[in-house]
Amino acid sequence: MMADPDRLRDDDHEEVAELRLALQQARFENGLLREANTHLVQATVNAQTLQDEAEATNQRQNEFLAMLAHELRNPLAPISMAAAMLERMPALSPELAALRNVISRQTEHMARLLDDLLDAARVSSGRITLDVAPVTLAEVIERAVEAVQPRIAERGQRLTVRTSAPDVTLNGDLVRLTQVFSNLLANASKYTQDGGQITLQAGADEAASEGTGGVRVTVGDNGTGIAADVLPHIFDLFTQGPRSLARSEGGLGVGLNVVRNLVHMHGGTVQGHSAGPGLGSIFTVELPAGAPAPAVPAGMPALQASHEACSVLLIEDNVDVCDTLKGFLELDAHDVTAAYDGIAGLAQAQAGGFDVLICDIGLPGLDGLEVIRRLRAGGGRVFAVALSGYGQAQDRANALDAGFDEYLVKPVRPDSLLALIDSQACRQRRGH
């Protein structure tokens, strides 16, 4: 039986139509795939661009914070030195003494705020390293208490310190551990009323640090407390405690963030607790214990300050910093010569006759790093101290690599500078 030609044509038409529909569907799906692939490529490019922009923004932020600290530390330096000079003036009236104390406390407070802000930036970018060594719990606590005692006394607050097993040791960075507990004490003082109570308890704790044995330190107060909705975020960057018109000192919201990160870097934990507003706060730090601290050999005499006058060359382009530091050192009977730029300072240093060189880093003509490089290349052996507003670890490393013996960040503590000059430079000159 023969097929109907008209029916075959109809079948052919149906197959062609199906083929065309399938082809259109394939073209449509292929178009969707190409479009999706284009979007994927674009998204990848955008993601990389966003990552590059974020890294660039983070870099600019860190550079800005470093520059901000430098620019703010420069005016703090002469203010700090002026306050130290006032303290040494004979027959200082009670009024001037009170003003000097205010200037000194507020200068130190601003310096701490700058340090916290920079440390927060350094931690977030992974630029903080620890100088780990065996340290005793007692020394850490003693230094932390000493750092905050003036502000606690200023507000008439009562600080009770209880330290059991003070000889227990930690493997940690003494400076950074001191910063942890001074930040916690400062935070307690800030959010506790005048005349309030602050308690620090420290000792060995076998249950601390995930059962490995360690140290537990608690800092408690009877201050404003922490609301339940704030408590989970109290260690986050820029989270601040309660503010009020009566108590406007809220800080920058970085101190506790720095505490958490430094504690974690030491392998420990920190927790905050409060029963609520007006019911005070308790912060608990747990750290792993370390090896016993090395004993000091018997019979080693302590260094005694000699207070012998030294010949000092001071190179500093900020006139106020230079003149106040010069005047302060002269009050301690040192013979000080000042230079206000790198070229003149290098010429005087090369002429010799100085026991100590105190040199700023950011100088016109020649910067401080180039000054010390050229001086060392010419055989200059003077004891050299770099003085700078830049406080990052790399800045210190660059200065020491260039030839400086010490690196101090503005505003330098006047007593520390005097002790450094006496214990190092003058002793070298006398051949001790």
C-alpha cells in the first residue's frame, strides 16, 4: 500500500517545525549560557576589583593613621616637655603645680588614645608582632597598675589589687600584656563614678586556658555596667559604652578590641560580664602559663644613676619641640647644642665632641635616617637616639638598621629620656 504524498509532506512539515523549535530553543539556551558566562566573568572581575580597592583602602587607612599619629604627637611632645620643665622649677606655686598636673595627665591620655587607635589598625592588618619572653605575673600587674594609678587617684576611686602566686610566669610580650591590663583598668575607671570601687584579682588557675593550667585575671568595678544588647559586641572595634551628658568621656571604642586581639595573640581568652546597667562590670582574662623566669645571678650590683652632665646634639626641625627639649635637658645640667635641619645637624655631628645625638626622623635637607647613615659611614660612634612621631614596628626597625642605638616615640617620657642618656651615653664615655 502506497503512502499518501500529502501526508508525508505534513509529516515533513511537522519534523521541520520541531527541528526549528529545537534549534531556536538551543540558540536561546546557548544565549543564556553566554550571558551567564559573561556575568560570571564580570562578577569575577568586579570581585577582584573590589578586593583590590578594599586592600588599597586599608593601606591608605593605615598610612593615614600613621600620619595622623605623627602630626598629633609632634605638638604633644613640647607640651609634655613643658609640663616636665614646670615640675623642675623652684618654688612652684600650688596653682601652677595643679595646672602642670592637668597638662601632664591630659597629654598622657591623648598619647594613649593615639596608641590604641594605631594598635587597632595594626592588629586588623596583621602588623603587630610579639616580643615573647618569660615574664612574671606580678611584674605585668605592677606595670599596669602604675600606668593607670594617676587617673584613678584623680577621680578619687579606690583600687584594690589582690595577687596570689605572683611568681607564676607567662610566655608573653611584657609591653603588650601590660597594655592589656592597663586598658582594662582604664576602661573600668572610665565607666565608674568618682569615688567608685575597682578590683583586680590575679593568680594561677588550673582550670584556665582549656584545662592546661594558666593564669586568670579579673578586673571588676561598680560602675555603669553594660546593657544586654551591647555586651555581645563590647569587644568589637568602635563599640562604645554608655554615654550621657553628665559623663561624656566615651573614648574611641578601640581599647577593648585591642585587648581581645592581644589576648588571643597570647593564646588566651577574654570575656566581659555585667548584670545590667548600673550594676558594674567584670572582665576575665585567661592566659596559659609559661616556663619559669630565669633567675638573676647573685652578686650583680644594680646600676646607680650618676647624673653626670653629657654633651648632647639635638637635631629637630620643630622649633617648639627642639627648644623645650633643649631647655629640659639643660635643667638636668646637660650641655645641649641644637640644629634645626639635617644638613646643619650632620655637619655638627661630624665635627665630633658629643656624647649623645638625639635626632628627629622627618627632617628637611637630610632626613634622620640619612644623617645617621652618613655619620656611621664616617666612623661616628656617638650614642644616637632617634626621636619620631611614627610608632610602628617597621619605623623602629628602619631606624635601628640605619644606625641608631635607640628609638623613642613622641611624646617621650622625660624621665625615661634622662635615664637613657645617663645609663648609656655617659657610661660609655667613662668606659664603664
